[in-house]
Amino acid sequence: MSTFPTTIPTPTASREPLPVLPQVFLAVVGGLLLAFIAFSAFALAYQARHEGVIFPGVTIAGIDVAGLTPSEASAKLWENLPYPEQGRIAFQDGTTIWVATPAELGLVLDANNSALTAYQIGRNGNLVFQFFAQINTLRTGKDLPPLLVYDENVARAYLTTLAATIDRPTVEAGLGVNGVEVTLRSGQVGRTLDLDATLALINTQVQTLADGLIPLVIHETPPVIFDASAQAEIARQILSAPLVLTTPPQAGEPASWEIDIPTLAGMLAIERIPTADGEQYQVAVSTVYLRGFLTSLAAGLERDPANARFIFNDDTRQLEV
């Protein structure tokens, strides 16, 4: 009887493929991690390269300060922005002109803080925000205005000095008599420099960082009576000769009376009267003084009325009045 070996097959373990989604997730996470590491390394390297200096693309008033330390940028600003010390602002009043520098009006360049502001560009926020700010500045540029300090009190003090030569009071024309001389004072238009309005113009001008001409804001106040020369001439004519009063001649009585110039000067009346344009002086002989003078003459001039009479002269055989 023959015997044959019998082979019993052994079961083998089945091999199933891993799910695809976890592999993709791991790949994405790994890629992002590598990208972040690369980004961080590049950002840190870029910042390290510009450590202590202003990032590329930053300018101040058009002045390139990239690659400079804040102190170097400050010195460059002083050199290239001389407007406060060398600028010219002129003030005009008619044909008179005064010239001042912006510094004399209180404008000062703050170069140090301007440079520090430029240095902070790309250095605020987290690393990502800083890096994108640095790249954006490099790509499009960042121009900053210079920091200026304007002290209005300095400008007001300067204008106050100008006002001392500009301001003047309103003066009414004057007319009078001193002895036998007619006195005349011309009127004067009052002028006042408007400090606040002119300060507003200065504030606007200095912000342009350019030279300019500023017309001073001046308010004028005319007098009610500006000129009394015509009335003064009338007074002089009155006092040019004595005043003579005459009556029809009477037998045995004077026919005229004279008021001398000194007496006449004391009788002048100068008054202000209203007109359509305001007021003016009126010159005349005072009726009060003239009435007193005429009253003193009245006693010698007055007489009662008498009817005319006539008689018949027997000797001449004529009628006599």
C-alpha cells in the first residue's frame, strides 16, 4: 500500500491599500509646513539684512531714505529740507512788504521723529504682517510727509510786531479857532491788523512747504468827517477883515459900526450838522453873540414915529415942512 504525502495549503493574509485622503492631508500639511518654514526663513533673512536701517522703498517728501539708519535719515532731511530756515514768506500791505522765514513764524522741521516714523515702516505687527508690509513698500514705495511743528504763538508775536507799525486810530477832522487863527486837523482812517485771519493764511501757506506772498488782512474804519478844508476856508474868509454894519445915514449919528477881527473870532460858531453822507462842519457867526451886539446898538437907533408937519411962513408967504 503506497502512501503519498498530503500538502495542506496554509492561509495567507490579505493586503488592502491605505485610504487616499490621509495621504493627501499629510502631503498638504507637510507642504504648508515647509512653505511656512521657507517663508519664515526668507522673512527673517530679509529683516536681518535690513536690521537697524529703513526698508527699501521708503521716502520722506520724495527724499530717498532707504538703507539709512534713523540718525542718517535725520541728517539727510536737514540737508534736503531747508524750507523752515531758508524759505521766504512775504507779507504785503499796499506797497509795503515784510519778509520772514518759516522758522521766524514758528515752523520747525522735526527730522528725528520723521526718520523714526520711516524706520517703523514694515516693523509693526506680527512677522507675516511685517513681511507683507515690507514687500509692498519695496514694490510700490511709501512716501511719508515730513513731520513739522508749527507754533502759532511765534507767528502771532511776529504779527503783533507788524501791527505796531500798521494799526492806527480813527481820527475825526478837527476845525477850530485859536485867537484869530483858524486851526484845521485832517481826518485819519483807522486801521487794524486782523491777527486771527492772517494767522489762518500763514497756517495754510506753511503746509505747502513753498515760498509765498500773503496779503495782510486789515480792517479800516473811516472817520465821520474826514476833510474840513472847505469849512476852514469859509472861516478864514470871515476873519479876513473886520465886520462892518451900516445903516442909512442919519444927521448927527454914525452910519456904520465895526466889529474887529479878534471880537469877530470870538463870535464864530462851528457846529457839526448831519448830511446825506454823514456829517460836516458848519461855520457861521453866532446869533447869540450877534444879537447881544445888536442889542447894544438898539438904544441909540430907536426913536418913536412922528408925523410930518408943515407951516405957512408969513414972511416968505411959503409952506415949510
